[in-house]
Amino acid sequence: MQIVSNSPPEWISELRARGWANAALTVLDVLEPFGALGAQLLYVTSPTLGVLGWRNPAEGLAQALETPEGIEQIRRWLQDSAEDG
């Protein structure tokens, strides 16, 4: 998956608004080596997460975790927020 949008998805904006960008960057650093496995786990659990209203964020994150470019795009969005705050 290629992320072509320069604007972050809603779930990134929510993390930023709550001040969780630095924590999310740390989690991303820890989980990056397991990106493809994490993506598959999110795909499998997305129907259950949909009950909680988290299906779109879970699927968006899963798509981003499938590629190094997607992970880097998430990192850029979160770092922009961390630098602003």
C-alpha cells in the first residue's frame, strides 16, 4: 500500500490531539520489526474491533504496517506532532 495523502488520517489526529504522539512513536519503534505480522493480526481482529468503532483505524494501520514506506509515513505524521507539542 502506498500512502499518498499528506494529511494524517483521523486516528493519527486523535493521537496527536490527546498528546500521545511520543508514546505512539515509541510503540511504533518497538513493533516495527513485526510490522507484517501485526498487520495480519489487525486484519483478523478488525471485525471485532468494528464493534468498538475501531475498524477503520485498525484497517488503516494494518495497511500502513505492511510496507516500510507506510511505517515511515506514520512516523513522519507522529514526529510532526511531537515537534509541534
